[in-house]
Amino acid sequence: MAEYQQLKSLEKNSRIPAGCGVSGIAHRKGKVFSGVDIMSSICVMTERGNGLGAGYAGYGIYPELKDIWCFHIMYDEASVKEKVEEFLDDRFDIVSEEPIPTKKLRTLTYIPVLHRYFLNVKNGDLRDGMQDEEYILGIAMNINRNFNGACVFSSGKNMGIFKGVGNPEEIGEFYRIYDYKGYIWTAHNRFPTNTVGWWGGAHPFGILDWSVVHNGEISSYGINRRYLENAGYYCTFFTDTEVITYLFDLLRRKHKLDFNTIGNILAAPFWDRITREEENNNFLKALRIIYAPALINGPFAIIVANSGMFLGMNDRLKLRPLVAAKKGDFVYIASEESAIRWVCRNPDIIWMPDAGMPVVIEIEGHREERKDGKGKKSQ
């Protein structure tokens, strides 16, 4: 007991509010590459975490089943798994299902049941005019809210999130990230400050094919959460980063806004700057008024990805570090320059993105497909 109290005291006195590390690598032409580099990059920043969370997201990793929805689900116990599988079987044709491949590590003391499912929506299950994405969103939210002990932590196509409680090297080894190939990789090393470290609360956070890794602290979490609930998004992971993921899905997929506009919503300019603007004055004012509950307050550096793009962004004061680089068709974004140079010794260009201004890279051959109100595809 005395040793436990000593450790708790050490953790309290060693709190590092600027902790957490993020890293991402993308190939602009959609060429797949091994997860080895993203593991190497995030492990350079091991000291930015405390072993209570790490994770990876990869895109293009399931090429043979690329058009099929893939759920990664963690369970506390087998009885919950049976209930969820009955729920899925009623709503989907299960093309394939299996335990997520892992490697046994003695250093990971608790591991939930980890399973993945490749799913096709049953033809009669969609309401008239409902899009596949909205149906999948509803199913994932339903499981996370109503099945105690079950957690859908990845729900896209041809992508997957792999995360848990451990340091980046442990989690990468555990999930055998080096066995996968993808055209976008993101990674996170966690140092929890306001919430507990648990498997579902590790980063990346995802919904549909979105994934987000985040260094920082969201003081507007309560307002953001209530705003999202009105749009059908429910936060169940007890971590502030979750709202960022849903805000991107809401503003991009549903409201069809471009990423510069989304940047001006999430990291909105201060009012005194808006009043000084000449050309965009009224537009920026309208965004601040209409989307006030979507403004993210607090320091943050994020890397966001979906199947067609790769994005890095800071808060409006740049209170968390973020560095970007390019080498040929490869793009790198990370918390520290060292994490980039470890895997790319001589980048063509390296820079620090401006506060509140997103760096957006579109992936050739994987451009986003958005749908109009009638469910028709548009670019």
C-alpha cells in the first residue's frame, strides 16, 4: 500500500500538461508502405508519454476487403461478445470475423478480447434515403452506448485503428503493426492528464473512416459534447479528443464544408482579428455565430486522416508543437522534428504550420467520395 501511495504521489508531482506525442506519414499518390516507419517515428518521442496509452491507424491495410465495412471491437468478457455478435448478425452479412492478430507480451498485464468483423449491410436494413455511412454511425454509437463492456474503436473501410494501454513500442509489437502496409499511418503516445488511461481511451479515436490523434487539452469539451449530441453523436470514451473526431465528421461529411472553413470553425480567429479582416469579415463573423459550440478551446495539435486525405492543425495560438515535412511524395507531420528526421534524414522541405491553419494533403486515387442529399456520389 505504501508503494502504491508513493507511485500515486510521483505521478501527481510529475504531471506534464504538454505531454503526448503525435506522428503521421502519408504517401500523396497512395503507395502503400510498411508500418515500420510510423513505429520508429513515434518511439523517438517515448518520453512524451507515460506508458498509459498508445495507438496507430493505418489506411489501405485491407486491400482484399477494401469495399467492406470493418469493425474493430474490444470486449471486457466473452458474454458481452456473444450479445454484440447477435446484434451484428441481425443487421449485417458477416463476410469474415476473427480475433485481431496480436503478439503475446509479458509487459501487458491486462488485455481485453479484441475482435474484427468485415460487414456488409443487409439490403433491407437501410431506411429510405439513408446513406450507408449514417447507418454505420448509428450502429457504432448504439453498441458503445448500450452494450456495457463492448467498445467499437474502429469502423471504416480498408483502414483500422489499433490501440491500448502501453507505450508505443509495446502496442506496436502487440498488434504487429510492422506486418501491415498502408498509404497513411498515424500514431500517438499518450500522457493522460485529466482522464484515466484505459484501452478504449487511448488514441487514435475514430468513426467511419476518420481517425484523430491529439496532443493537448480541450477545455470546451462540455459545450462541444452537447452540440454533438444534438446531431446524433454520443461521447462514451471519457476522453476529450473524442469530440474532435465527431466534429470533423459532422462538418465535412454532413455539412460538406472545406477544410479551411473547418479550420476557421474549430480554431476560430479571435474577434479583434475578425474585425480587422477586410475581405472575409462577414464570413468569419457568420462562422463564429453559427458554429460557436463547435469552437475548440484550449491547446491542441492534431493529425486527422480519412481514406482520401491527411491533415495537421494547431490551435489558434499554437500552444502545442507541430512540425511538417515533405520528401518526394511522402508527407510527414509530428510533434517534434526529431520524429520526422529519424525516418526521413533529408526532407526536401520542413516547416512549422501556422496557428489555426490546417495543412491538408489529398491522396491521389483515394479522393473523398461525398454524397448529396439523395445519396448520389459526388466529388
